[in-house]
Amino acid sequence: MNVFASVTSGIGHSAVREFPLPDIGADAGLLRVEAAGVCGSDVNSYRRNATPRIMGHENVGVIEQIGELAAQRWGVTIGDRVALEEYLPCGHCRYCRTSEFRLCFETDPRMSGGVRYGSTGIDVAPSLWGGYSQYLYLHPRSVLHSVPASVPAELLTLALPLGNGFEWATVLGGAAPGKLVGVFGPGQQGLACMLAAKAAGADLVVGFGLDRDSRRLEVARALGADHTVDVSKADPVEVVRDLTGGQLLDVVIDTAAGSRATLVPAVDMLRHTGTLVVPAGNSDVDGFPIGKVRQKFLTVRGARGHGYSSVTWAINLIAAQRLPLELMTTHRVGLDRVDFAIRSTGGEFGPDAIHAAVEPWR
């Protein structure tokens, strides 16, 4: 039996190819992929990384095959529905031992021997390392979450981005009852942070975007944001002063740019002892107001990825089906339209795409 998968090879190019179905050992398994989400990080990777690979790391599916040892380790059996984390941690390093397995070197394909779903090349056997494929290899170090059968697969692909939201807004930012929270960027990660902050009981959640983000800001309000601000039309710091009666915010999360354009107003709108969480940006920032950070006793937290509990919280929220999360899932495509899904998520075909789901059997 052969498996159809969308292979990314070269910069910004993908095509459907066939692969043999691998033999599964006692400590591994095989997932029949129902859907795989398109992450914002996939857009950057697609534009810059030429490694031939099957992308897709926000994966949901049903256990098709499983070895005896794997079944005992994971507590699942054939026919069970699961969501996967992208990480394949070693389980014994200092990061794994302290529940920070996303930092384990074994999860980084740039390190020798490191593997990760959606990033590892097809030259590494058995090639099926991404969710843009009918089947995905379940490595012995896979991290699984059981998910309910009653929830549409395209909504469950939000488990990891929403997990990021809980991680950044609540675990790192401290969003909780009584807290006032601001989020720059109403993309899938920013919306996840707003949703998570509100779910955690924050008294005020404010989302900041640009004129082109009008539809996304509508979605933010539908998911619980108390106020949204078009920063191309209003000074976000002054808006925050008015909304809070001059108190300013306890937490600001920059999912937009990690640049001077967002970090400077973020610092200005934080109250003394506030927290700035920065999951966006890869470059040094000239003009970052370190003096104000010191004067205001601010905490600055770098952010990347999610912990296990954050993904569990996200799955519970999705399973409750109390929020209109379908507003975030703007595109559903088959394997032959992976290029369209990634480029749409990157804004190439208009501003309204938020989160796409690739359905390999579509």
C-alpha cells in the first residue's frame, strides 16, 4: 500500500508524492491523519527552508497501527483518536525531567539526530514526519493527547496554537482574575492569547491590530476580547489609558512583530511590575526602551511553544464547544492545495485567512 503526501521541496513549492507504508515496530505506531493545521511558523519555513519534507505539525487523527510496547506506553489502542504535539523529546535530559521537553535538543532537527513533526526531511526513514500526509509515523517518543470523537477534526487542529495561547498568556504572562491584558497581533496566535486570557478570568482583554485586520478583530471580539484597537487609526497607549482609567495593563503579549513598532508601545502601556511576553521577532531591536523596563520594574519573558498542560487546557476548551472557534478555521483543503493553504495563511490572497486545515483524505 502506498501513502499520498504533499512534499515541500525548494522554496515555496509543494507537490503530492507517494511513499510506501512503513513497517511498524513494537515501540511505534501509525496515525491515519484526519487533519493538520497550518501554523504561522509554517509560512516562514515554506518561504525559507528548501529541505524536502512533509510539513504539518498540528496533527489530529486515529491510531491505525500500534506496537505492543507503544500501546502500553501511551495508553491507547487501534481506533483511538489523538492529537499530537510536534515535539519528540528524549525523556531523560534536564529539560524533559522538568517538564520543559519543548527545549530538549532531540526535538530540534538542526541538532544532530534531532527530529520533529513537520520539520524532519523525507531522507530520514520512514519519511512520514508531517501531517500533510494520509498517514504519519508515530515515533516511540511521540507525545499524544486523547481527544473526543464528537469534535470536528479541523477544530482540534487548533489544539497547539491555542496551547500556545494558554502558555504565553497564563503560564508566562500570569493572566488571571483581576488582571488587565493586551495582545498585539490578531493572527491565530494572538487570538489564542486573547481567548486564553479571557478563559483564565482576566478582567480586561484588549486586542491590537491594523486596518487590514478588521475581520480578525471582529473574530477577537467574538472569542471574548473586551475591546479591539486599530493602531493605524488610534494611539494604542492612549486608548489603554482611557480604558483603564490610567491604571495601564498588567500583561502585554506581542505576537505581531517583536519590533520597535510594537515593543515600545507595549512597554509604555504596562503598569509598574507588569509583564511583557515576547513570542514574536528574531532580530535585535534598536531603540528598545530598556531604561523604562528598569524604571517600571517590568518582567520581560521570551516565549516559544507550549507545555503539555497548556495543550491539555486547549483541548478541554475546544471539546466544550462553547466558543465559535469555527471563525478561526477559515480554510479547509486537500493535499493538492497545500501551497494555497500556506500562502493564504501568510496573507498572499487577502487579509482574512486565520487558520487553515489540510485534510489528506479530502
